[in-house]
Amino acid sequence: MKVLKEKIQTAYFKAKGGYGSPRIKEELCRTGTGVSRPTVAKYMKQMGLKSKLARKFRVTTDSNHKEPVVDNILNQDFFSFSPLKKCVSDITYIPTKSGFLYLTIVMDLFNRDIIG
């Protein structure tokens, strides 16, 4: 029983938590350990191992729009000799239960400080 639990745990972490009892059972059977899926499920539950559910990919960027696009005036030159001469920003979307939160930062390229 202890050996089987160790094999289940090894297979689980080898798959980075992405395998549930059916896949772990298949993995163990491939390596020569005959075990049933309910047994694997029972031991996984005892050890507190749950498979991670993959989230569906959501497209958050629409590049095919008719809005004007600002010229790239930095031209990949991210070095600045004085403060507040070159600033860059980025936005990220944070999914929550009630929708997306939007986080925008502004960074000064002179000393890499976040200024906004």
C-alpha cells in the first residue's frame, strides 16, 4: 500500500498535478503496476491530491481593429539618460469571480521605477 501511494504521488507530481485518477492509473499500468482506477482515486483522495483543471484560453487582444496605432518611437531603445524622458506602460487582465480587473503600470526607463 505504501509503495503504491508513493508511485501514485510520483506520477502525480511528474505530470505537475495535471493528471487525475484515470491518467495516473494508465501511467502506472504502462510501467507495470496493475491497479484499478477506483483504487487510485481512493488513495489520491486520502493524500489530498486533486488534478488541476485546465482553463479555456480566452483571447483578450483584438489586433484587427480600425483604430489608429501609435508609432513606435522608442524603436527598441529602452535606455534613458535622464528621468521621465522615456516611460513605458503595460496592461494585464486579472480574472476574478465577478469579471476582469485591469492593472496598468507606468515605468520610467531611467531607473526602472514604477511611477504610476
